[in-house]
Amino acid sequence: MENSKPINMCRLLLVVTLIALLPGVGFAADKVDQVINTGVQRNENAKQAQKTIDKISDETDKLGDTYKRQMKVIDGLKVYNQLLQKQLENQQAQMTDIRNSIDQVSVIQRQITPLMLRMVDGLEKFINLDVPFPPRNSVTSWRPSRPKTNTAGPSRLTRELWISTVRRGRWISSGSAVSLCFISR
């Protein structure tokens, strides 16, 4: 039985060792569960973080697209403003020209009456040189009575008389070209 004592002792030692290790096995199982739970939790957190990153990325893309569209609008408005500025400058130049013309109206008015008189003299010479017309629309029947009269009326009459004379001259000459020259005094 001596032999059985060491085997019993070995058995006893084995039982004592197993009893001592059993709480460690349970502890190890708890550790494995904690590690697995921690891994699962990390995966869930990573999924949430990726969703947040994707959302932020989408918002950033949308903001970038909006920025690009707004920059195009701003560029278009800059071009439009430049065109308006050029138009404004052109209009201001035209206003200056019109003001200068208005300032020179009195000079032009002084020049119209002598021009009309030269035109009437030219018509008289043309009529005298051309086929005789009936005296009802004679050029000599009209002369400005007062030199300070408004020039709009006499200039209109002179123009009408000129046109009617030229038309008659063309009708009488059967379509041949009529050349007129003004002889200045």
C-alpha cells in the first residue's frame, strides 16, 4: 500500500489543484466575456463614429457645392456690375454731349436762317434753270419776315418746299437724276 500512498497523494494533490483552479476558470470565463463585450461595444462605437463621419462628410460636400454655386453667382454679378458700370459711363458721356449741344443751340439757331436763305436762293436758281413750274408754289413767295422768328416753322416750310420742288423736277425730267448745288453768298 505504499505504492497506493503516492498515487493517493497524487490524486489528492490533483483534486486540491483542481479545486484551487476552478475559481480561476470561472474568472477566466468572465474575462473572456468582458473582452468579447468590449469588442462588441467597440464595434458599435465604431459604427456610430463612422455614421457621424459620413454625415459630416455629406454636409461638407453639400456646403462645398453651395459655396461653388455662390461663387459662380458672385462672378456673374461682378461681370454684370462691370457691364452696368460701362453703360453708366457711356450714358454720362452722352449726357455731357447733350449738355454741350444744348449750350450750342443759340449758335446753331443763328446759323439756320442763313442756311435756309441759301437753300431758297438755290431753289430759285434751280427753278429758273429748269422747266417752268406753275406759280402757285413759287419759291419766291416765301421769305422769312423776321430774322428772330423761331426757326422750326421756317425750316419745316423750307424742307417741304425743297421736297416738293425736287419731286416735281424728277417727275418732269422723267426719272433722270437731278443735281442740285447750293451757291453760297
